[in-house]
Amino acid sequence: MAKQKSKLFLNADWYKLFLIGASITLAFFVLDMIFVSTFLYIITRILIFSSATIAILGILTELKHANTTLNKNTQIAHYTSDILKRSLEELIAINHDIKLNEQVKSIAYRDINRLTIGEAILARLHQKDFSTTYEMIEEIESKTDYANLAETLRKAADKYKNASESERIQQVVAHIENLAKNLHWDQAALQAERLAIQHPDTASLTELPAKIRKMKEQKKTQLLKDWEKATNSGDTDRSLRILKELDKYLTPSEAQALEESVSGVFRTKLHNLGVSFSLAVSQSNWETALETGEEIIRDYPNSKMAHEILSKIEVLRERAK
């Protein structure tokens, strides 16, 4: 009970504490001027000191609150900055990936944009900034590509706005778990950290970031097992598909440890493509030869085989017509 009273006292508005303390200090200062007896002099001095302490405590409480708020905002800003950096890296990677044609690039960009926009709007929603949330939703409603997203976000906003505080927390947790389920680890981690900072006294919420990290590690472990199984069985295509996904999870030291096996998979893939290309040429299957040759040039541009095919690519195109 005493702890609860203390917490309520510390959460009081600092200016109220200051005014109370200052008023009491002034009142007892007047009494000090009126009464000159030794006893009353001592009493008023003690009371002046006590009331002044209350005023100072009020100021210190506000400073502590401001510092706590600043720390929370700094942590959230740090995680947000990290997510934006990773999103930018993904967009740059897509832009430089020569394997993707313009239509596929457009779809990839749109998917990343949808996720980024959705998370930005939900962040406002979870901060209870409802007016800005609905303004942002109205802004994207006019965009054809985002009409369905806007409808989904509006339903989520209405549900969150009309919910109790405990229901709102449950909705945020469900959203975080859904992000993790769909392997959006960075976004899930950001939301989990923000929720943990906002509710430092709730164990289930402060433990949520660690839960997300554990889920991510479990996924990485499973991918490593799948990689080992695929490489051991000689399934080169599956190995490369797993490697592309696994790359997002590996630390530099882990990637270095896999370097030899990865090189082996790429060499095997190149060898298999070379055999397919030679077979297609020997059978005068020019369409298949052209398709395989372009794949070798695209995926292994620095290989000797790619340079040899590139020098004859126009002839292949003519014969494939």
C-alpha cells in the first residue's frame, strides 16, 4: 500500500507539487516574521525547510519523468532507424538484381512499400494518434495499389479505437506474432521493443522481444538443417533456394563458415547448366540452348563459360527464332 502511495505521489504533476511547496514555504516565512520566540522560530524553520523540499522534489520528479520519456523515445527511434535502414538496403538490392524484370521489380517494391506504409500507420495508431492515423489511411485510399491495404488498416483502426486498454494490448501482441509468423522479423522486433518499453512492469510484454528473437533463431536453425540435407542429397536447385532465404539470418562469421559448401553448390550448378547447354546445342534445340546460355551469363557473369557463350549469343538468338 505504501509503495502504491509513493508511486501515485511521484506521478503527480510537478507544478502542483511546486505550487503547494512554494505556498507553504511563503506561509511559514510570514509566520517566521511574526513569531520571534525560540520555540516557534525552530518550528517555522523546520516547516520552511520541509515545504521547500516538497517544491524541489516536484521539480526533480518532472526532470526524472522527462529523462525517462527521452530515453524511451531514443530507444524507439534507434529501432525505427534500423528498420528503415534495412528496408532501404532491400530496395537497393532489388534495384541491382539483374535477375528481375521490371514487372517483378514493381511487385517487389510494392510489397516492401505496403509493409512499410502499413507499419508506419499502425505505429501512429498504437500511439493513440487517431486523427493522424485516419488522415494517413485516407491518403493511401486514393492509390489503386493500396486500396485493399487502406480498407484493412481502417478496420484495424476502428477496432483498436473502440477497444479497452487491455484489448488494445492484445491486438498489438497479435499483430507482432503475425509479423513473426510471416517472417517479418525486423518489424516484429521493433513493435515488440516498443511495447516492452511502454509497459516495463508487465512481464509478458517485457519478455516479448526475447520471444521474437528465439523464434527467429529457431527458423534459422531449421533452414541450416534443410541446407545440409539438400547439399548432402545433391539437390542443387533446392540448396540455392534455401541459401537465398538463409542469407538474411547469417552473421558474417556464420556465412564464412559456410563459404566452402556454398562455393561447391555454385560450382555444381554451373557444371549442370554447362552440361544442359552443350546437350541442347548438340541436339539443335536452340531455344533451350539460348535460355540456358542466358541463365549462365546472368547468374555466373564472371565465369569462363559465360564469356564464351556471350561471344556467340547473337548466333544463338538468330537460330532460336
